[in-house]
Amino acid sequence: MINYNGRIFVSVENTANGDVSTSTFFEYKQEGNILSATYGGGEIVKGTLIGIVQENGHLQFRYNHVNTKNEIRGGKCCSIPETLPDGRIRLHEKWKWTDGEHTEGESVIEEVFR
């Protein structure tokens, strides 16, 4: 199982209906199979997520954030990991807003080495 604790990710792709951009960074924490993260940057003022790391490394989580329009947004996401040749993790994400619009999207985030 992949351990996500202490890993930092940055968005590299997102569909147009998402708030996350290449200026958004995620800092993951993991305790057992419980995943949490804080994120921000770009259109995101502050965000948090909470979820589960499955045995195969896939992630299931819920996210909430406040954007620069002072809107509270939230949704759910499933992420599938890919290990890059240099050892970093790339996450392929399928997400859905669970607030007003209920639209879906896809994004990709990649680990950043410190």
C-alpha cells in the first residue's frame, strides 16, 4: 500500500468546472488507512479533505474549500495512483461537486519533491 503521509502534490490538469489550478498545492497526512489533507493556492483560499486509502492505494475522499469568491464548495473524489519513473506519485482523479451544481470533472495532481 502507498503511504501518502507527508507527501505534497500540485495540480497539473483540471477540467474547466474545477477550482483547483497549477497554483494549488495539497499536503497529505495518513494515519493507518485514514487520509487527510490541507490545500490552497490559486482560486482556493483554504481547503481540507478526509478519506480512506484502499489496499490498492486508491483514494476515496470528500473535500471542502473556500475559494477567492468567498464561496464554500465541496465534493467527492476517487483517485487512482500511478508511480512515475522517478518514484513520484501521480494521482488521476474523478470528482463530483456535491454542492449546488453537481457537475463532474477529472484532474491530475503530481507529487512534488521537497
